[in-house]
Amino acid sequence: MIIVLKPDCTEDQLGHILEKIEEMGFRHEISKGVKRTLIGVLGEEDQLRNAPLAAIPGVEDVMSVLKPFKLASREFQEHDSVIELGHGIKIGGGALALIAGPCAIEGEDVLRAIAKEVKDAGANVLRGGAFKPRTSPYSFQGLGEEGLKILRAVGDEMKMPVVTEVMDPRQVPLIDKYTDMFQIGARNMQNFNLLTEVGQTNRPVLLKRGMSASIQDLLMSAEYILSNGNMKVILCERGIRSFDSSTRNLLDMAAVPNVKGLSHLPIIVDPSHATGRPDLIPSMALASVAAGADGVHIEVHNCPEKAMSDGPQALLPNQYADLVKQIRDLAAVVGKTIPATQSV
């Protein structure tokens, strides 16, 4: 249910409304817009329909949300969400995130060198994996906490917010100490225990679409995070499975405007994992921005042939710099701005 408050609803009335909602055994989330304040009321549908919510002073209207993803829906919040990451960087509401870095953290010197080059090119968020979900148990699995320490140190040195993947609910407290944004990978999009755990933090979450997930599946996974109190969710289209083997995955470009119509949450695109081919990444990154994406997530390595993970799909730093110049030109046309990080 969504409660629409009267324009003259006082803070005391708002507090009373929230108190009554809790007394009825429901949970709530508030969305304050330019003209109206809405309260999303969460609970069992039959009980919500019979609850006397409209009788509480300060309430103007009570509406049923038809979408199964209630808090993620445009019905709950009409305006676009804007997620703040720190260092002055925002995602959504016209702010474009340029997330870049190596697939895996391989060492401090390597990460620092790549971070400096992507920052100089215009990237405003540094990525790097400390725990790597690999298809083979014999592949490089990441540096663990040592990698997290390196990522945090380099991010602070470069004055860039950092994002890294969390794979297991037991890792959440550890990774929360070092990162500015959790990443939930495609394989874990429906790991509901993990979604619940990050939902109980106040840390932004980058949620990647699963390889065989529908748009509704993606938004319902976001709902797990939102319903646990964490409203800082960024969605990511990174390609879905296809019969075509010429690319790593099939990039569903329609997912961007599709999600924009259904949800207030920001959505970015990862053309690196979607295509698996450096020659396709630039055109797909530009197409993503043109489609309305709130950012692009690109793997960059200064020596892909020596990379310990996903080297063949990484751009070289000079290729990334050329691409960012094109993204800047396109962003100006489509009304996006690229927040800049502080100088080192």
C-alpha cells in the first residue's frame, strides 16, 4: 500500500502515522518528493486491505500498488533516485557514473597504476574484485581481505569511491569496512540471504542482472534489499544468455528504458561482461548512454595478457581514455553530467 500524505501534514502527524503503522504490525518506507510525501506500507496483502490507514489524521489517500516490486516501482516514487557514493560522486538523476578498473585486484602497484590512468581519463568510481566467483575452482579466486585493504588504500589515495563484489552473507561485515558500494554479481542476483544481509546495511548496492533473469526478476531482487531498509540500490544490465556464441552474453539494451519506465532506481550497463569483446565495448557503452543509462561499468587493465582474471575483455587505458571523450560528448547531448572526483 502507498499512503499519500496531505500537503499540510505536520511532522507530529507524520510521526503519529508511522507509529500507528508499526502498531498494526507493518513496516514502512518514506519517499519525500517535491510536492508530496508518500509512505510505502509493507505487509501481508489481506491485512493491508483491511487496515484503517485512511482514518489516520494527515492521510489524504491510500492506494494499492499493483506491481509486485512495490518499493522499487514508479508508483512508490515518481522521481528518479539519486545514490551518493562519497567523494562528491552520485549516480542517477542525470549524474553519470564511469566505473572502471581491473576485474581482480592483483597487487597494490598494479591497481594504483590502473587507477591513476582511469582517473586521469575521467572515471569517477574505481572497481576491483577481492573475492572472485570463478567457474573453475582452480582459477584465481582473489586476494581476499588483503585485496580489500589495497582497494581501500588506492581509492583513498586517488580520492575515488570504490566498489567490490560480495559473494556470501558472511562476507558482508568485512567488505562493509572497506568499500563504498557492494556489488552483487549475476550469479548471486537471487541469493536471497545475501540480498537480505546487504539490505540491513546503509551501504549502496550495485545489483547485476542474472544471466537468465527477467526484468521483473531483477526488480524483485532489488525489492529484497529495499524491503530490509536499504534504499540505495543501483541496477546493472550485464547481458543475458543467448544461443549466439559470437559474444559472451547478449546485451539487452531495451532493459535500460524498460527499467526506467517501471522503476525509480538508477540503472547502469556493463558492456565488458555483456560482450566479452574489447572491440564491441566502446559502441555498446555509447549505446547505453544514448539509451538513458546512469553509468557504464568497464574493465580496464594496463597489460591484459598478464591479467589474472578476464584479461581478454579488458580495454587498455588509452582505449578507455578515447572512449570517455566520446561519452562526454554524448552525455552533453542527452542531458547527462559526469561528476568529477577531487584532484589528487
